[in-house]
Amino acid sequence: MAKHIFVTGGVVSSLGKGLTAASIGMLLESRGLKVRLQKFDPYINVDAGTMNPFQHGEVYVTDDGAETDLDLGHYERFTHTIVDRHSNYTTGKIYNTVISKERKGEYLGNTVQVVPHITNEIKEAIKSVSAADVDVVITEIGGTVGDIEGLPFLEGIRQFGFDVGKQNVLFIHLTLLPYLRASDEIKTKPTQHSVGKLREIGIQPDILICRTEKPITEEMKSKIALFCNVEITSVIEEKDVDFSIYEVPLVFIEQGLDTLILKKLRMRTKRRDISRWRELIKTLLKPKHEVEIAIVGKYIRLQDSYKSIYEALIHGGIENNCRVRLRKIHAEDIETQGAKKLLKGVNAILVPGGFGERGIEGKIQAINHARMNKIPFFGICLGMQCATIEFARNVCKMKDAHSTEFRPDTPFPVVSLMEEQKKISNMGGTMRLGAYPCKIAKKTHAHKAYQKTNIAERHRHRYEFTNRYLEEFKKHGLIFSGICPSGELVEIIEVKDHPWFTAVQFHPEFKSKPTGAHPLFRDFVASALKSKNET
Ligand code: GLN
């Protein structure tokens, strides 16, 4: 039977529970264990798909087409866990299941209640990620202890711990030790309150991980231990990392967190091997080269909206021994200030995915600038659709060509709603989602990157290249280097006689890891570096 670790958070949100859970997963894998990670989100939305990036950050898509929380991205980047629709449960999803069972009469006339029906469903969700070969399941509870909406999940994990026995579960609580500048001291009271709240519910944390800007003293640790009823050796400091999130596991290793967890779970494993990880941190800290890449998007002002893209660029950098500096540009600013001014000196340009018309013309101008000036360009999802529009207007001379998402009455609808989307009226979970196969044409940038002809990548879109324009585009030199065999959908386009102009309908960023960059991101950064060295 798998052992279970539950990660809760206290005092404030955004403490980095996802990163902490992912780092713990990575450490356990380094001991040869097989882990699965999972997140519970206490909000009522059934999934993250209907939330906008300003609210929620990036929506992370799994192979099986679930639209999930971006913490799952950390899980996949740090570990080899499988992520699928069982890796992310929200209150909405749990209630949906319970209500539909009730409608089918499955509760045999009983009154349906939070305890036991909702909590039972939560316990089933925990079991759903376990399998015979899984050693440890790590479940992160979103939100903060004390939130009304988190209560059923906390009750669910309390019961689960009781059901499977003390030796099989570990409760890890992540908390904040605020630093007060005026008195130059770190305060432990909020942590005491937060642990107090947990204990009221019946959960005694086994390990406390304390986020702090300043190092904590032994004296402070013993105070926290005493008031929170944990051993002093179980108070772990998580000091802010200066440089990269990939350093977090090393912060834990220094304090022996993996050994502590294994001891508490009574597990014996092999010695830790993190040589590969140390290597990549070394490259990250002291790379040989540096490039600057512009990202032209709509949600640029938010740290989390393009999370996986930013990370994938860092990974591409690692493989090229290169630091990737990002110039984040608001697409609308290009409309008012011009591409030439804002993109001056960048070594490459990336236009990410998105929805809605705002900033579209700015993105198109940025793409035109990249194409005309032979600056390496990478378009992702909406980025590919914009590249199609740019090429239609300026090379094929299709005046006012557009996507029907933004101009339903355009004379040249070069991007249009997919056939299967036309009959859909519900917004939630109805896009073209998840992994689809793609056939790669030889002698293309795509083939050079992937080194194979059959790939699969994750999607999240409703609009698509309009196939009736295919021949016209080909005639003008656009290369269709990736096609989805089911439905003949265009997945990758490239521009001829350009150092590296590649745009994809899917989201390659979801499959990139620090230990293995996605081949397209690797080659994109390489082309940026080449372009820098040649100019
Ligand atoms: N809005 C576009 C579509 O739905 C692109 C989506 C995206 O970039 N993820 O097709």
C-alpha cells in the first residue's frame, strides 16, 4: 500500500505549496521511490478551464484533456508523476459527482451530507491516484487553513489518515514566519494560530515547513516546536531562494527533509542521487551565454499567466548553457509604440496562446517584425493563429484576413472555428483538449527538433487553420510541417528562408522539464543564440 503525504498551508496563500510538494516529490524520487502528486482546490468551479488568467494564472492541460491548476506543472517539471484528471479535484468536481449520484438514486434514499458523502468522495479522489507500483502519494490542499471552503477537504484527509493508520500518513504544514522590519524580528504567532486551527479539526502536523526571509534561530525553532506540538527536528526552514525555484529541493536536502520524511513514514530506500539536478543548477547559476527573448502577450503583467512558457524557456536555456532574459511586452503597447522600438535588440520573439481580441494587432505586428527581419520566432496556439493571419495579409495579399474569433465577417477567414466546435454551447471542458497525435514532415525545423515523424502534444483551443486556404499558403512559401492525422488539422507551420520561424497549434511548454527541455524550446533558444552571435 502507498504511503500518503498531505501538504496544507497556513497564514497566507501563495506560499509556494505547489513548489514545496513538487520538491518533496523530487527528493523522494531521488531515493528511488515512485511518487504521484495531486492537488485539491477548494473553489466551486468544476475545473480551472473557465477561469481567466488574471484570476487564476495559467490553465495547465493534461494529456487526457483536463484543465487544471498550474501547480500540476510544477509536479510534472520536478518529478515523473503521471498527471491526469485525477490529479486535480475541486469542490465543484466533488459536488458534481455526489449530486449526479444522488440524482441516479445511488444513495438509496439516505440524506446526502458533507460528512460522510462529500468526505467519502474526497477519500475516493485520494485513492484514485494510487496504484500498485506507487510508493508515495503527495496530496496538496489548496487555499489556507481556516478558509470555510477548505473544511471538507481537511475533514476528508483527517478521516483518511485515521482509516489507513498513523504509520502510513504524514501531515506537512507550510506556514509563514513574517519578519517585522520595525522591531527586526521574526514572528511565530501566526504559525501558532494556524497550527491551532488545524488541531481543532483533528490534524496534528508532523512536520512544519516555515517560509521565511531571514534565517531562523534554534531558539525560535524550539518555541515553534513547543507551541505547535511538533519535535524541534521537524521544524524545517524554507528560506526564500535567491535565484531559481529549482534550488528549493536543495534547501530541503541541507536540512535532511527527505531523511526525516522517510523515518517518519518508516520507509527504507537507497541513498539519494541528485547529481543531475546539481548539474543543472550549476548551469543555471553560471551559464556561458545569454540571450534576450521578447514575449509579446496580453497577460504579461502577471507572473503566473505564462508560467510553463517561462519555465520551458529556462529549460531551453539550460540545454544551450545559456541564460534566457525575458523582455515581457504588452501586445497593446506594440500597437501604440511600434514593434521596431519595443523589440529593438531582442534575439528572438515568442507569441504565446490567448483568448480575446485585445492586443491581436500588436501581436501580428511583432510577428511581421520577426518575419521581415529574420529574427527567430516561436508562435504558440494563438501565436500560430496570428502568424497565419500575418502571412495571409502580407504575403498572400489577402486583405483584412483574420480569425473568425475576432472578425466573423472577414473576407479571408484563414483561422476559423473547428467543425466539431460549431454545435457546442457549454463553455466548460469543451475545447479541443489534451494530447493529439501529429505527423511531422521531414527536412523541417520541427523534424530537426523532434528527430521523429510521430509525436503527440497537448491542445487547448477552439479555432484552427482553415484548410481550404492550404494550397494558396503553400504556393506562397508557407511550410506545413505538422499535421494531425485525425481530421487533417494543421499543427505546425514554418516560414521558408528564415533562420527559425516555427509556430504550433499545441502547447509544447507543458512537456518541458529542467532535466530535459522540450526540443522546440531547446532549438528556439539555440536559434536565438545563433542570431545573437551573427549580429
Ligand atoms: N483563442 C484561440 C482558440 O480558441 C487560441 C487558444 C489558445 O491560445 N490556447 O483557438
